[in-house]
Amino acid sequence: IIELLRAQGAEVRYHDPHVPQLPELNLRSTPLEELLDGSDLALIVTAHPTVDHELLATRARMVLDLRGITRGSPAGRVVRL
């Protein structure tokens, strides 16, 4: 997913409490609140229970939820697949 987004010109950052870095992609996990500042889209690929998905759903400009973890959120900027 990261490589596909980059190929389309996206600047990619990520947050994952279980994967602190992706050296092969030259990326480090970013704190969630910092990540949300200035991001156009938050993409939920893995539904980690320790991630504050409600914060993500209410603070992100737009969310694409591939796992359905935001199902109960009233946030209107969430797209669920």
C-alpha cells in the first residue's frame, strides 16, 4: 500500500505501536496526534485495539477505514469499505 501510494505521488507517514520502523521504506512510526496534523487522509489498514480510532475518526480530514473499526463513530468524514 505504501509503495502504491508513493507511486501516485503521496507523502506517506504511518502510526503503528507494534512496528516502530520500516527501514526498507525509510519510515518511522509517528505519534498518532502528530500524524493527524496536516494529513489529508488517514488510512486504517490494521485494527489495533491500542490505537484511538475515535480520535482518528474525529480529527482526521478524511478517513478510509479498510477494517470497519470506526463503524460506531458518528464522524461524517469516514469512508468504510
